[in-house]
Amino acid sequence: MNDVAAARTTAMSALNNDRFRVMLEQITDPGASGTLMTMGGGAGSTSTDFKTALSRYAENSE
């Protein structure tokens, strides 16, 4: 039962965290999936091809 209480406390803390809430709003936005996939800057940014996106991901994972 201790694990359940700890999980609930953690979830409540996350829900009350403004930065976490804003991040959830951003990633659940339907338009965000394309932006995240291409690692673009949002509206008006140029499209990134899949190979470039993979390359950038690899660079940022090092």
C-alpha cells in the first residue's frame, strides 16, 4: 500500500506543477506531433526530412 500512496503523491505533485502542466498541454496539442517528429520550431518553420531528424536526434542523444 505504501507504493500506491507514493505514486499518488507523485502524480498529484506533477498535476500541480505548472511547468509539467504546460508541457502536457504542448505535447497533447494535435499540431505538436508533426513539429516534434520533424524537430521543427512550430508554425512557419521549414520542414525537416526524416534522415535529418534522425541525425539531429543522434547528436542530441550523445
